Amino acid sequence: MSFSLAAGPLAAPVMAQARQAGPESVADLAEGLLDAVVNISTSQNVKSEDKAPMPQVPEGSPFQDFFDEFFKGDGGEGSNQGQTVNSLGSGFVIDPAGYIATNNHVIEGADDIEVNFANGSKLKAKLVGTDPKTDLALLKVEPKAPLKAVPFGDSRVMRIGDWVMAIGNPFGLGGSVTVGIISARGRNINAGPYDNFIQTDAAINRGNSGGPLFNMKGEVIGINTAIISPSGGSIGIGFSVPTELAQNIFSQLREFGETRRGWLGVRIQPVTDDIAESLGMSEAKGALVAGIIKGGPVDNGVIQTGDVVIRFDGKDVHEMRDLPRVVAESPVGKAVDVVLLRNGKEMTVKVTLGRLEDGEKQVDAEDAATPDEGTTEEDTTTDSEEQAEPQNTELVLGMGIGDLDETARKTFDIAESVKGVVITEVTPDTAAAERGIVPGDVIVEIGQEAVTTAEEVKTRVAKLKSEDRRNALLMIADRTGALRYITVRID
């Protein structure tokens, strides 16, 4: 089998031009940056039965089998009294006064942190703050003289195909330099809620975690964080946290010792093709608001369930995961314009952001205040048998439905706050069953119109059929009141 270049007289000149466009050498550039890249050595006393601390790939990650965190604790056979585990990673100086950026997983759980510089000197480091959600950490050393620091660049202007240079100091042997290009942008590897990685083929190996990724101006445009590696070595698939995300995190850690992210106070879900069609949208885009957090920034009606957020503070929301990231990057207390679709019409509302960390505590407190009934499927079945069956049930779209009266609430243990039409049964192998609908769920809306009786459900479905709609958009509440949108095929 043989391969040939694309036909035509332009092929050779284009290839020659591509070769000329590459950097002839990065020696001068690297020489001025190596001193700012450091080795970070940590130690931790652990019990012999404990494993060394190392980051875990989130359950269900598509890269679960191949994700490699670069550094792994390497402890020997310890005694029952415990052992000291040492780990190595990289970092870089961002301020001559001694502030050093790295990854959270490099220093997580460490009892002692030591920074080793290119000239052989060593300094003990203090942990200023960490952000596990982006796997970033900020350290501080006390140097006798100002340190060599490197500046941040704008990762937003970087393009696929741009040359980049990675520098690491993995084993305290001195800086190692590799060159490659940006292979992709905006990668989501399910490592955290704000994944927006730069992918590069610049060789990155174990111990390089926390090191900088430079543009050809010598500016940091990413923090090397992860690789895909079946063998443990580089295969040309590395991931860096872009500075458009990291720079603000480091500023917050330096100023507050913690992050202070913006918070909108909504529960969201993706806009699928079926949902987009049901909402009359020309394309599937944005983030669908499935719920409003009680006491949150928009618990005043300015944003409603069923709204689709398509732009936030001037930034387009192409898909659901874009919204949490752009909101988190916004300052707490900032008033922003939010563009959304409501009932097929585009509108702009003004929202003042709360603080995510406060919101998380609020949500956790609400969850804790709700008693766990602890009922198993067996318990529920037994209770249902003891209660009278709901009356006046109808079969619609493969679901048995009935009015949500007191008998139904007791049968399915549905909270008093839930309003709508109860689903009493789900026929196997139907569209409703495929969507995960179960008895005890409640239909709150159909086609963004509230329903309170089984007759209203039948009427709304019949209308959708008469309009030749392929899907019915349902707002479903579980027995506790948690909402979600589901499309069910109309046969």
C-alpha cells in the first residue's frame, strides 16, 4: 500500500511553506524561561495500609482506562507504624516575590512542600490556596532575592495549529523542554465541572504536571494537567488548563486564599434536538433551565423554568456546559445581561450574581434539612399495596395517569409541594420507559403549559398530535419535587 500527496502543482509549495512556518529553534526562548520553572517535592506521612494520595478520574469518564495524572506516590514496603510517601511535580513562578503556580493534585494531602529551583537551591513552600474544581493550586516561598517569573498570555487568541512549548522539571534534574502544536481547544475530559482544556501534542510525561505551556512569545497560555497514556509515557495527547480560566483562579487564591465564583442559582440540562424541536428552536443550543434554586439570585421570577439561556454577559452559550463556566468566571455581585428564549421569543434580562460557594452551602443545608425517608423499592411496594389505588387513571403515551389527590400522594409518597398529574404506571418498551419515567413521577407541564388533571394531559397530547408534532415536551417532577424536562415520542 502506498500513499501520495494531494494532486496538483500547489502541493509542493504548500508543504514547503508549512516547513518554513515552524520554529527553526526555540533555544533563545527556552533559555529565558527555564529558571522560572521549578520542581515541587512533597512528602506525606501515611499509614502502611493507605495508598499514596493521587487524583482519581471521575467515574464514567471516557478516558478512565487511560487517564494518567503524571505523578504517583512511590512508597516502599512500610511498617505498621506508617511510612513517608514522596511525590514529584512541576510548577512555575508567576511573581518575583515568590508566588508559584501548580496543580492541586501535585500537592494534595502533602505535609511538607519543597520547591527546587533550576540553580539547585531549595525553599520550603506554604500553601496559599487550592481549587480542586480546576485542579489548580498556589504556593508561596520566601526568597532572599526576587525570583525569575513568567507572564501570563491570552489563551483565547491561540488557534489550532499554533506552536507551543512545554517546560517541566519532573525529577529535580533541571528543566526539560518539548515543542508541539495546539491540537484542539475546548476539550472536555470529565475531570471537573469547568473543563475547557487545550490539547497539545508537545510531549508531556509524569512529573510535568503543574508545568507551564508557553506560546512563542514566552507567555504562559496553559498549565499542563493531564495526559492520555496507556503506557505512562507521552503519546502526544496532553491537556492544559487555559489561562483564560486559570489566571482569574490564581488571582482569587492570592487575594482571598479561596475561590469566589459567580452563581446564577439555576438547575440546567442540555437542549437536545427533540427538546429544540418541541420548543420551536431552529437548532439545539443553549442551556435549558430545569429548576430555580430557592433563595438564589434569580428566585424572583426574572428567569423561569423552561427558559433557554443562549448568551451570558456577552458570551454565547453553545451548549449546557458553557453556562456554568462563564458564570463561574464572572465576579460575585456583578449585574449581567442574560439573553434567553422564552415561549419562542428572545429576550434579555438583568441578573445580579451571587457567590457559588455560598450557594453550595445553601443547597447542602436544604438537602440536609429534608429528612431521608430511607424507603427501599421493597418498602415502597409494600406501602403501595396497603393503600388504595388512585382512581380515574387513563393511559397516555404509554403511561397510566391520574389526578394527584391525597390517595395518590400517600401511595407514591409525593411531597405536598408537587403539583400536576401523577404517573401511576409505565408500560414496558415504550418511549416513556426508555426516558426513565417511573410510577410516582408527576407531569407538571406539557409543551410548557401547566396541567393539573388527567383530562388536561389528554387534551394537550391530542392537540400536539393534530399539529403533527413528533414529540411531547414534558416537565416531570419526582416525588420530592426535583424537576427535569423529557421528550416522549408521539406514536
